[in-house]
Amino acid sequence: MTSNLGAEHLLSGLMDKCSMQVARDRVMQEVRKHFRPELLNRLDEIVVYGARPIRRWLEKKVVTELSRMLIREEIDENSTVYIDAGRREVTWHIEWRRMVDLLMQPQDRRLKY
């Protein structure tokens, strides 16, 4: 059984408007308003999904910043970007690969089917 009850609270938690625990508690309040205790007591576990809010957060924080880095020419196709998402911040580490290093690498000569 799935439900979107309280999904807006999860988004608030992901956008740092409140902690995820507070967001989860608000979701559970919504669930208790709509479902009778007899039903809730029969459930083994209540799992809080948040795929859409996580995707929106990734697009806002990660994809947007990578796009800006490309436009500012801080990264290019030879760059490796390491991203660490903490509770309150996202940190970036960029490694540039020089063209000389790329030319010195052995080429993969295997046939691909």
C-alpha cells in the first residue's frame, strides 16, 4: 500500500526547512488523520519514500551547479567532479586531467558488440 500523504513535509525536510525527523513526524500526523488506528496497527512497517523530492533536490543543487561550472569553464569533458552531500552543505572537488595524460593512456582496442 502506498500513499502521497504528507509528501510536502518530506520536501521541507530535504530543503533544510526542518529536520528529516520533524518532516517524518509531520507525515505520520497526516497518516493518522486519514487512516484509522486499527489499520495502522496492522501494518508491519511504515516506510517513508522520497524519490521525487530527492530528484528535485539533486537537480537543484547538483545539476544546476555542474551546468554553471561548465559555463564558467571551471570543468570540461576531461574533469572529474567528486560531490559530497552532507547534512547542511554540498562540497565539490574537481580533478583536471591534462590532455597529455589522456594521450598517454593505452587505448581500448577490444571490439564492442
